[in-house]
Amino acid sequence: MAPSCTDGVNALAGSCVFCEIVEGRRKAAILHEDSEVLAFRDILPQAPTHILIVPKTHFRSASAVTDPAVWGKLMAVAGRLVSELGLEEEGYRLVVNNGPQAGQTIPHLHVHLLAGRAFRWPPG
Ligand code: AMP
Ligand code: ZN
């Protein structure tokens, strides 16, 4: 059985769907890559633009992040994509589902960047 990923350990140390994408073992439509962050299109898009922004290091959820710099790097990439894709004017939504009640299905920290349609508030 593949070893499970450990929070804060380089993706190469373990295995999960997003670690597999980070490691190049699973295909994804990648829009941004640097030494610490990867952004790729969601496989089941919930809006015309639906991108996932993930740290290359595995964290099981937002709660597992202790270094605020991780958030800075994810948000910097989000901002860059918003700018590159010209989403400022129409608007966009950034979402982090955390734990079962929030509907988190992949236990590897990710920020959803959604745009291209009107979103309701409060969220369902
Ligand atoms: P969450 O429900 O917040 O954990 O979000 C997980 C997201 O990952 C969902 O929107 C899925 O559609 C998406 N997803 C699952 N597997 C893949 C994959 N192999 N490539 C891209 N997106 C995926
Ligand atoms: Zn992972």
C-alpha cells in the first residue's frame, strides 16, 4: 500500500491525488508552476473558470498549515492568475473547503479560484 502523505513533508514523500499531480504521475491541465505552488484546472468544473491552487508540500487541510507564508504563496498565485485571465472586472471567488462539513473531498490543501458566472451568497 502506498504510504500516506504527511503534513508539511515534500510531496515526494507520500501519495495523494494532488501529490500525484505535483509529482507528474497524474495528468492535469497546469496553468502555473513554480518551486512551491502548482495551479491546474479542476477536473469537474463548477464554473466556466475553475482552477485549483495547491502547495507542492502536502497539508491535509487549512488547519494543518502553521506557516502563514504558505497562504501568501497561494494567494500570490491566485492574484497572478486573476490578472492573467482578466477576471478582476467580472469578479471571482476564492474558496477553501476545510473538513467534512465544508465538503472537502481531497485531503491536500487547495484554493479554488472560480469565475465566469454569478455565485450565490450564502453558499450552499
Ligand atoms: P474539495 O471538495 O474542496 O476538496 O475540492 C476538490 C476538488 O478537486 C473538486 O472540485 C474535484 O473536482 C477536484 N479534483 C478531484 N480530482 C481531480 C483531478 N485528478 N484533477 C483535477 N481536479 C480534481
Ligand atoms: Zn498530497
